[in-house]
Amino acid sequence: MSPAESRRASRGWWDADADAYQAEHGSFLGDVDFVWCPEGLREADAHLLGEVAGRRVLEIGCGAASCSRWLHKEGASVVAADLSAGMLRHARTGNTRSGVEVPLLQSDASALPFAEGVFDIVCTAFGAVPFVADSARVMREVHRVLRPGGRWAFSITHPMRWVFLDDPGEGGLVAVHSYFDRRAYVEEDERHVPTYVEQHRTLGDRIRELVGAGFVLTDLIEPEWPNGHEATWGQWSPLRGRIFPGTAIFIATKPA
Ligand SMILES: C[S@@+](CC[C@H](N)C(=O)[O-])C[C@H]1O[C@@H](n2cnc3c(N)ncnc32)[C@H](O)[C@@H]1O
């Protein structure tokens, strides 16, 4: 799977799936809210980005851009970027509906159209990183556009989830895939053209990509499934969430 094939599949998938994704997750994510993960951890409580007021922030893989609108409301100067025009259409609707207007940009996280050192913070909640074949390149791009001392924070599905089936019930508690198998998960159409691609890296791979790009890893958050959170969707459920982590949030700094 080349980076170009992976990108083509992602763009097509997220364009086609944008309405369904927002219908399923829109109310959980809100219009002006920064939710890091299905466990419901909010930036308002976790402060993983540090002080955001007055900071220049880039959100990559923004989807409907609710995180960017929250950041704007908190006083940041934000750009919300995504590969998919379908997802950005929802971002525009969210801007209009909420009255909180953030600038939207269609761009691939592997090739950010910005000069060096122009952002204080780059972030994403489940955007871009899991869908890019050359995620080391994303790390280098983020490093390039951050100023020295800047922060990069991204959440992804926890790498250990790769070994389990996408089943919120008992079936999702049995290990069936090798954690060490880095081949992408690929869905194809009838002509064997990839239509959905998700990439797996181990925890060690992710750390090496960050360090290789020049970052210092300062924290790795594995949010616990909170009591009373009874939502079940896709592979997510209280049953699984109480036993093993579903999300990993990496916090890294570009050395000053
Ligand atoms: C699971 S959604 C997350 C969206 C949003 N951050 C949220 O929390 O709802 C993944 C997003 O990553 C975007 N994406 C996938 N590949 C990308 C790439 N190469 N560059 C930028 N965005 C990408 C998709 O278009 C989609 O909007």
C-alpha cells in the first residue's frame, strides 16, 4: 500500500462516510467542544495542550472542527485542516450553526502548506495519523511547522486494540491478530481498489517516529473508561473499556 493509494482511499472514504460519521458521533462531539476520545476526556478538564489563549493552533484531521471551535472560544488563533471535503462540509455547517467561525483548510497532514515554525500547538483527536501510510512524515511535518518549544498532541486508537476484533461485546475480548503485524487493515471494492485503509504501529513505533522527527515525548495518556459512561458504538463499550485501554494520547514537545 503506497502513501498515494492510502491517501486516495482515505479521501474517498471520509468524503463518502462524512454524513454517517456525523450522524453517529456528532452529538457526542458537540459543535464547540474538545473531546479527545470515546472515553469522553475533554480538553477543558485535561489541559493537555497547556495554555491555549493567544496561541496559534493547527488542528489536523479536524473532521467537523468542533475542537477548533472550542479552541477559538478559549482565545486561540486556530486553523482547522482536513483531507476530506466531505468532512469539511460538516465543519462549515458547524461554523454556521454555532456562530463560531474558524478558518477551514483542505490539506493532507503529510504535506502541510505552512512555513516553518508558525504554530505554537498542533493537535488532533483521532484525525489523520491512523490513516496515513507514512506517519513518520506527518511527525516531521508537524515538527517543521511548530516553533521551538511548541507542543504536538494527538490521540489514536490504542495500539494494543489491534489484536482484538472490532466488537464491543465478549467477542472483542479475545486476542486474534498479532500486535507485531504492521500490515494495514484494508477494505476493497469489487475491482480490488482500496476504499478504506487503517494503519497499525506499535507503541514503540509511534515513539520512534516522534523521536526520529526531533520531538521529546513528555506524556502518554491512556484514559480510563469512566463509571456511568454507558455508550456503546463500533468497537467501544464499557465492557472493553473497563478491562484495557482504547485510546492513547501522545504529548510531545519540539525542543526549544
Ligand atoms: C476519525 S475522523 C476524526 C475527525 C475529528 N478529529 C473528530 O474527532 O471527530 C478522522 C479524520 O481524519 C481525516 N484524515 C484522514 N487522512 C488524512 C490525511 N492524510 N490528512 C488529513 N486528514 C486526514 C479524515 O478525513 C477524518 O476527518
